[in-house]
Amino acid sequence: MTVYGDLVALSEGQTRQWAISGLVGAARRSALWGAETGALPGLAADPQEFPELPAPSPTPSP
């Protein structure tokens, strides 16, 4: 799926549409087979390397 993700990011037009279709199909087949696709199929990302989210700002009271 990573190759399809790269093609989606780096291509245009019909090639990009083909890559999107391939990525969606591969993610669906993987899920049906019980494979762990992660939150973002096709992207090689390690959640441990993500930056921390900022603390939520307090909401004003009515």
C-alpha cells in the first residue's frame, strides 16, 4: 500500500486516479483478510514520532 500512497502523492491526472483506486482496493482487501492497516493505509508513519498536540484552550463559561 505504501507504493500506492507514494503514487497518489507524487502523480497527477489518470495516474493519480489509478493509484487512489489501487490504494483503496488494497486497503479493503487487507482489512477483509484481517491485516492491520493502521489509521492511514499507504502512509509509512510511526505514531511515536508524531509531535505532541497542544493542550486544549479553556472554553468560556456562558
